[in-house]
Amino acid sequence: MTTNKGGTQQSPRLTIELVPLRSWQRNVRAVVAQDTWDALRWYFGATEERPRYLNIAFPLPLPTLRFKCKYCGVEGQTLHLHEEWRYDDNNKVQQLVGLRPICSMCHLAKHMGCANEIGRTDEALAHLAKVNDWTSREAMAYIKRAFAVWHARATIEYTLDLSYLERYIPSTKIHLDWLDKPRTWVGTRLDAILWAKRLLDSDTIIVDTETTGLLDKADVEVIELAAINTKGKLIYHSLYKPIHKIPSMAMKIHGITNREVKSCPTFFEQAGSVTAALQGKIIVTYNAKFDREVLARTFKLNGLAGISARWECAMHTFRVFSGSGKYLPLGRKHRAVEDCKATLRLIRRMAKGIP
Ligand SMILES: [Zn+2]
């Protein structure tokens, strides 16, 4: 720690992160469950929101740096939990050495490769220069050196050392095997931004369903399905007359009545068109677990084989993006086309990094 003329302590230097390519997604967030991550975010001072159910009895006292960016010192905004790594190139070990609260601009400056990909290089560069009191030329020279190191490291396969984390949480909460079999999407806020950005450039479709109930109902059916592409163009939309009546509980949610679907085609009649629209696609929904399951059950109920597709969940990604441990509902509309559009707006916002 250096001191300036006034004698007050200066912030530590903001440097960019040299995460090798192969370490992509080899982060703490990828090996712990959401509730553990929420607990860590609170404990290490990235959020004042203490999880209502804290699943960890942290053995060490709270860190002194709380609710304040480690690098630029900004307070009073949502902070990210930043993972600090040390790379031992001789022994090929990637060691976790710290978890620190950091603001979104410092986070962006730390991940210059990501900033570049989402078109925010200039902003990140300006912030890097400002925090370190560098001229833009100095900042640029620094980045060039950093990227040279990064390229050299990109070819190395590192072993992960998470002993730092084991000082704070039980090793039973660290799931290294998750790195080999990714179940659900995991990552940091910047990963979420990249996810959204890549999605918008792909031929992904955004889907939403309205149903006769929730998953606790074995014979739940889809009664409305919409699919749009990432440009917002409607690919498919239909209401269906269900096999069983729509219960009033479900009607309260989406407002679709039995009278409204009386003369609609059945799902069975539309199954060919649904399959044509969804089969083999990358499908994004807001709460993919639900839509995927309810669609599978509807196919089954009609004696049909379901579709195979890659499902991605915008709600899950949005939770990572916003650093919230809560279930985040998507607006109030609850009609399939409107919900698809709302999901697309959300993905566009995430791609731009807008909170
Ligand atoms: Zn900062």
C-alpha cells in the first residue's frame, strides 16, 4: 500500500485480469450452488442483502472491506464479487487468492477481453486510466503488455487450487466435478453479458408457454405457445383447446378462458407445426425448466414423442447478471407473445450491460 501526499491511503492498483482461455468458466461461481454464492457475496461485502437462509457458518470474522469497490472506492451501488487469481506458470496452478467487492466499471476494466467483445473497450480503458492515474497512452501500453502475457498463458492447462475458499466454506459445498459436467449455466455477470450478446447474434429462438397449471399437476398442458427470433419476428403462435378444462387458478394468471380456446385447434393437431418450429433449435425461455417440462408433458399426454432442442434459461442468467438470489418474475403480462418480447428485451438489456 502506498500513500499519497495527503497521507491518506490510496486504492490498490487496478490491473486487468489475465485469465487464460482454457480457464474460461473455471471460476468459483461454477463450482458452488446459488445459495452458497449468495452467502459468499454477502460475507465478502458485495451486497448488504444478507441471505434470509444462510447455509454457511462462516468461521472467520467479516472482512473489513465491505460495500465499497476495492479499486476505485465507489460506494452505494451494486457491487460484484470479484475473484482474484494467481497463476503459477511453472507448476501450472491457478490459485484463488481473494474474493473482493468491486464496482461494475472496475470489473469491466479487469476483463478487457470481454469489454472488447461487447464494444465497451473505450469506457473500460478510460476507467483503467482514471483509477490508476495513467494517461491513455500509459493505459494502452499496459494493456499491450498484459495481452502478451495472456496469449502465452492461453495454451496452458492449469490445475485449480481453491484452498482459499476452503478456509471460509466447507469443502462439501465446493463441487469441482461440476466443471466437467455443466448442468445449468453458471458464470459471473460478465459471462452473462457475453451469453446475451452471443445469443443475439445466433439463430436462437425465444419461446414462452401458457398452461393449465404448474408442475405439481401431473396432467398440466400447454394452451398457448409463442416463438420469436432474436430480431423479434414471430415464428410461431397458437392457442390450443386442452384435453382437460382450464382451472380458474390458471385463468387468473394468464386470463385465457375455456370459452376462448373452445374453437382453437388441439395441441395434437398443431404438434407438427410446433415440432417444425422448435426441433433442434437453441431455445431460450424465461424459466426454461418449467417450459421444457410442461411441453414434454403435453407431447406425452397426446401420445407423441417430444422434441429435442438445447434449452437455455434467461431467468437463470438474469439472476447471475443482477446478482440477485431471488426469483425474479418477468413483468405482469403473462401471455405468450408478450412474454417472449419481454424476454427478448431483457436479453438485449443484458447484452448492453444495463442493470
Ligand atoms: Zn471500482
